[in-house]
Amino acid sequence: MRLIVTTTDSIEGCRIVEYIDVLRSSVVVGNDIALGDLFGGNRNYNNRLNDIYEKAMQGLRLKASIAGADAVVGLHTDFEEIFGKGKTRMVVSMVGTAVKLDCQPKCLPEDKKNASVSMDTLHRQYLLVSMRKKLDNSDYSLNEDDWGNILKYSLTDLAPLLYNRYLVVSTQTISNIPLSERKLLQDNFIPFIQSMDFDEAVDVVYSDLETAPECSSVIIRDCNLFAPSKIVGMLEAEHKHIIISLLKSDKPIYTAEDLAGMERIVEFLDNLPDTGYYIEGRGGVFSKTGTLLVCERGHKSAVELGGHCTELLEGSGAVCNLNVKGITEAEVAAIASFKEKVEVLRAILNRGL
């Protein structure tokens, strides 16, 4: 059955029997092209636009095929120009719903003799299949040619597997992954994530924030993948340090929905439960110390209310620095800064309304 892509929500003569998933396909072009040129009638630029459109369409068809779909309905295409640091990038994005169909043979004839597949589509599919097999083998080492193909053909379907490897490299001082592959991962993974559609990249990175929290936080900050809705879904006290580590991250565009999520994050942080407690010095050894903070690590130190533990951590020589909520001075400062950001965003959005 030939895979159909249409802007309509239905296909004449066919019945949708299953909605599989919403699929996205994006193609990013460098700073040598601009929207004004593309739509200004210049034949070369128009040809370039057609090429970009076809690549995005091929990517969407490929994802639908891998998902086992018979068609993609409700196709929507966006052309966007992104400015930053003196550079311009053109992004063509396609979004549609992959579905399975129940059709009469006359509606979707299987004419294998007239079927055709482009060289790029065939090569990309071959690479995708072969690279999955390689990545499933933990002993295989990615080389420069592998990364060249991953980036050239935008093999974003491999992102979860690559992310897993990246986290392993970041957390293991001694690893069976060769030094050459570790360097290639460190050099190429961030640009690879930056080339992905925002929602796709968010789904990948937020899928595992606990294996290497510091590493994941850096990726989210460097790639501007702040996602309030994802963070809201993990608002539990046990995740407080991970959540606070993400507060300094950003995203390209903020909406009213984002603001609502950020307000929920602030409310959560304002109501963190105490993990330590205070005791008052009452004569004896405590007579000169006043208030004592007993932090969640069991340290006792003389501090003012709201202060931070001054005891040293065993073996490291670093100061404990936790307050009664179990967070450090740096984390308190990050929360305060985030609250200011929320206030500014609220004012801007309300003014827009």
C-alpha cells in the first residue's frame, strides 16, 4: 500500500482505523539563504526551497514508514527564519498525524511497477537500520564516518541511543568506550541535538535526567531546551536538586502555557518540606552557640534561622552548605533569580494581552 501524505484530516474512500502518533520532520539550512530571497522570484532560490521541502517530506515519509503507518493526515508546513549572533538559519518543519487505514484496493493501488524511491531515501533508510545495529552493540565504537552520516542525513531517530552513550561517557571515568569515540561524542552530540526539532530534542533529553543530572542539565542549558511542562511532571521533593539545576536554562520562545508551568514550579519550590530541623542551645556545651541547625546529613552547626550548614563533608573538605530545606546557598540564589524571570515574563505576556 502506497503511503499517502495529505493536508486533509481524512482520505476519500478510506477509513482511519488507528492514530499512531504525531510526526515531525525538520530541515535546517545555514546562513546563506533568506526568506526574502526564497520568495522573491529568484529561480535558484526557488529550486533550493523545493529541495528543502522535498527533504523534509522524505524525512516525514520515512518516519511514517518506520512507524508502520499507511498515511499521514493533517499535514502542516512551516517556514521559519531564525536570527542569532549575526547568522540566519532557515528551518522548514512538517507536522502530521501518522495513521493506519482500511481502504478498498481501488483507493490505494499497489502498483509496484510504478513505485519509486529516491537515492537519498534509500541511503538514509539503510544508514538508519545499520546504525541501529551498531549502537545496539555496546562494543561497537562510533567513528568519524558514522558521525558524518548521522549529521549529514539528520538521523534523529538515533538520538535516544546516542544520548544513552553520551551519559555513559559522562559518568564513567573508566569505560570500555575508547577515548577516540568519547571525544567524537563530546564534539558532535551537542550540535546533533541542536539540529533537532525542539520537541523531539526535549523528549530525548528529558527521558533520563537521573543517570547524569549535571550532564543533562548542561545539555538543556547549552541547547536551550527548558521545558516547563516536563519539569512540572517531576515536581517531587526527591527531584529538587535536578529541578533547581534546570532553572538557569532557557528556550527560544515562551508562551502563556510556559508561564503557567513556571508558576507551578515556583509554588513547588516555595513549599519544599524541611529535611532538617533546629534546636536551641540550653546550657552546657550549647550555651554559647544559640540556634543549632541539624541538616539532613545529620551535621550540627550554629547558624541563624534560614542559614546553611557550616560543617565539612567527610573525605572532601568541602562545606556541607545545606539549609533546613536541604538546598545550598547557590540553589537559593538560582530560585530567587528564576522567580524574577517569572515576574518579568508575566508582565510581558500580560502587557501583550
